Amino acid sequence: MFKKLMQAVGVGGPSVETILHNSGTTPGGVVTGEVTIQGGSHDSEILGVNLALKTRVEVESGDNEYTSNLEYAKLPIAGAFHLEDGARHTVPFQFPIPWEAPLTHMYGRPLHGTTVGISTELEVARAIDATDLDPIAVHPLPAQERLLAAFSNLGFQFRNADCEKGRIWGVHQELPFYQEIEFHPPHQYAGGIKQLEVTFVSYPQSMEVVLELDKRGGVFTEGHDAFSRFTVDFATFEHTDWEHQLDGFLQQAGRRRGFF
């Protein structure tokens, strides 16, 4: 259970407490909880209570790059109501997590570089909205976990993860950003690959997996990238030797661009 008490809105105004019953979930899962609005020293007109899902993303603008907390899902949980001084008003909620939500945990540990949080917004008449952010943990789906284990078994070592605003060519996306999970290559690939970036774009029955291989540059040559993309069916993924399959995808993509 995770609690967070937001500061009062204005002098003597209401405050809001958000309790998450399950702060851990998966893409396509549901986070449940309740929001309690505590009346202040005078009556208040509450205009609405909303929850929003936010993630830190990298944004490229011309030659500049900056980080922004991007809101990509919103859930109104209460409309307008009158709150008397000192009164308590509790609203339960069920917040569906998008299938494309980025992972915050991998191999049972926090995934450095990615944060996901639920923001509580209390709209009060004639006052500034109260907002706060409660972090949630998004764990891999079984198919994602299996592929991540296969990369580890092949010798790839996790480096970093981030979310980038934008879209991947040829891939259907509902969200305006995607996550890249970066790995250091093992010795059998290190001669040609400097870094591997993995992106999952999940749907209810399947997911697209995009592999980006960054080529190691030489003394007189520049590095460049190669891509591989394939679909994983959630109903049948357990019947595949993913170590063998991923090695084949990587070798094929690398040979197309002359990496190996």
C-alpha cells in the first residue's frame, strides 16, 4: 500500500490523499485504489477529481533535447460536488494501464532510466489545482520476460532504458512515445555491434519487437544502425527457442548491413 498526502489547496482549503491498493502491475493491467478528499476550514466547491498516467520522456526539438513528464492517459473519477468544512469524501478507482506502457522493472529489479506515476489532480473553484505523483511499478508481461531472459542468456548486459517521444516507422502505436532498453553486447557480437536497443510495442494478443543494432565505427568509418522487427504471439511464445531465434535475427540484420 502506498500513501501520499497532498498539500492543502490554498489557506484552509481541502487536501487529498491517494492510496494505491496495488502499486505493481503489467502492461494491460489495472491499478486500483481510492482517493480521499479532506475538507478544510471552510466549505469548498470541488469541480472534479482526475487521475493521469505520466512518464518521463526524451524530446528532440531541432538540435536540442530535453526531458518532459508526458501525460498519456487520463481518468476522471469524480465530477463536481460540494465539500463541507472538515468533511471527508472518498472515491474508489480502477485505472487501466495501456498495453504500450513502458516497463519500470526488469529481472526483478528497478529499470534505471524509466519512471511511471499516477498523478492526482483536484480541481477546486477559485484555487490552484492540487497535483501529486505516486510512482507505480510496471513489470514485464510473460512474453516480454521470456525475451529479456533470452537476451541475458545470450550474454547481453543491461545498460540503460529511456522513453523517447515519437513513433516507430511501420509499427502501430497508440501512445506518442516508445521505450528503448539498451544492452551491452557479449563478445561474439562486440566486434560489430556497439549497442543493442530493444523496444516492445504490446497489444492484447501480441507484441511487436524492434531491435536496433548500433554498429561500432572504425578508424576511417562511421558507425550506423541496422534494424530487425518481428511479432510475438502471446498464445504461442512459449513454444519458441528464443535464444536461437534472437541470435538468428541479430546475425541476419547485421549481415545485411555488413556488421559481421
